[in-house]
Amino acid sequence: MSKALFVDTDFQKTWLNQLESLRETIEQNAKKHDEGAYFPKQNIESLVNMGYTALSLPAEYGGGGQSVTDMVLFQETLGSMDGATALSIGWHQGVVGEIYEKKLWNEKQLQFFAEEVKKGALVNRAVSEAQTGSPTRGGKPGTTAMKSGDRWVINGRKIFTTMSPALTYFLVGVWIEEKEAMGFFLIHRDTEGVSIEETWDVVGMRGTESHDLILDQVVVSDDMLVEVQKGPRGGTLNPWIAHIPSCYLGIAQAARDYAVQYAITHSPNSISGTISDLPNVQTLIGEIDLLLKQARHVIYSTTTLYEQPEKRELLINEFGAVKHTVVNHSLQVVDKAMRLVGAKSLSLDCPLQRYYRDIRAGLHNPPMDDMTISKIARQAIEEKKES
């Protein structure tokens, strides 16, 4: 079963066709970007130029007004072309979607930023720090903002700043002592004191160039303080995090397609026909497709339920479960694809090894597996106590 089963609208068909027009270029460059850990600048520029990055803006702000299901369809498609491109742009899509759906900022800020996005601005949250780990675990940021007159002075270092070479704005999480709360400042990359230290040297998602963001005596105006929150991020329902599993589902689909193509064309002289005729190979293909069916039904059924407002209050831990299920199923898909292809899958010329490394990174995107399982367990316990 492919994502085509979930394509229902002309809007979806139009944008899927537009994205498919980029496939050849994106796929051709994926190996180069991975090997050199180069950011896929051309891919991102193409997406910006076609208006893709304004899709998460509601129509009332001049955007495309895409739904969460739309985003999942589109991000899965990009993931099947190149994981680094999909994950990079996915953060922008998810951040913008959450901000405008939940109206996290005041109206003046929303209007200003909508105009920036329509002009091609890219944004991502900069939250993770070496000393706190994942921000969803509730660690207090070491990055600080101190009031100085009618301005704020910000100092700190952020890690895992995905898409750092292309971001126009950083949505920086800080600790505000006088408010005893975490805040987010919208900071333009050209602001004095903002710099990028190129620290990204990892085995997976290499092309995202998720370098460190340095903030050294960065001075911003009070209207750039866009969010103030008590407690850790991740405590409320955010369906826009579905961009994360969407990306990995797309990568898994690419691995599946490569393995099946290999099976129907590889014909060693020890057999007649191709290896697709062998029972053990057919078992692997069947297991791969079963995993993909399960993953797709989980993610698309959840987003479809979310789009029914009366069902939303029931979706307590579903999006965490989606991320857990899809990423772990995708890892199994690539593992089975590599078993089917054999030792060739370890060659640097074979994309399967890149798919495996890229999907492995998904285990470390939020929410973390242990937190998802813990929340599901606590929900079960509380529901039973109340029954």
C-alpha cells in the first residue's frame, strides 16, 4: 500500500506533482550531500521558490492553509527523495504550522512573520543544549535573556540547529530569570552576536548541517519575545511534529523500492530467473510491505482523526505513538531491505546504507521512545483508576 491511498484532494494532487518534478535533481544530489556533509541548498531554494514553505501558513495570512495530513503526504514524498532535505524543510513546516494553528504569538507578531515567510524566510526552533539534552525532558536552558531597558541581552549556545546554513530566523529557547519561565525569541541570523560554529560531524542526516548556534551578547527588542511558557515543551498536543515520522516513512519507502527493484533484476547464475522467485526473498518483501502498511495506517489515521475537532481531546499520546511506531518500523524496513540485497547494501555506492544511517537519526528526534512509552503507561493507569 502506498500513500496514494490517502490522496483525496486536488490540492494534494497538485502539490505532489510539483514535488515529483524535483525528484530527479534531489535524488541525483543526495549521495554527494551525504558524503560531503553538504547542505542541500539547491533543493531548499527550489522548495522556497515554488511556494512550498508558505503552505503551513493559514489562508487568512496569505498562505496555503495545508492540513497536517497534507504535510504528512508532502513530507513523506520528500523523504523518499532525500532524508536530509525532507527533515530540514520539515522543521520549518512544523514550526510554522504549530505557531499559527495555536496562535502562540500576538496578532502583530503573526502578521509580521507571515509576510516574512511569504517572502521566503525560513525558521527553526533552537532549543537543544549539550547540558540539558532533549528540551522535552524539561531541562532548564543554559541560554539566558536579561532585560536591559526596553531590550533583551541573550547569551548561550544551541546544538542540533538543523538547516543552520539556510535559516533566516532562529526561534531561540532561553531561560528568563525574572519571569521564572522559558521564553522564545525570534532572532534574525544577521543580528550582531549571532554566529554558527560548524560542529556537525555525524553518521546520519549529514546534509542537514545541524551545527551549533552561538549567541554572544545578542541584543533584541522586546517585541521579539514571542513566547513565554511554564513547564517543558511537549506537554501539549502538537500534531505538527508528524513531519518527523513522515520523513522517515519516506526514506523507508525508498529502501523498499530499491530492494524490490534489486530482487526482480538480480539473477545470479546459481538459479534460473531472479531472486524474486526465492521464498526467503519473498518473505522479506512481504514483511517489508506489512511494516509499511502498519506505519502508514498509524500516521494517516491519526492525522485524519485530528482533523475532526470533536476527536482531538481524545488524542492524548497518539502523535508520540505515531513517531515511535513509524521510526521503529522504518528501521526494520531498511534492515530487511539490506538483508535482501546482501553485502552490496554496505557499499557506499548503495543508497541503502545511507537510508539506514539517516533513519537511525530518527530515534533521537522528539519525542523520545522511553518518554512516549512512559506517557502511554501513565495514561492507562490513570484511566483505570478513574473508571
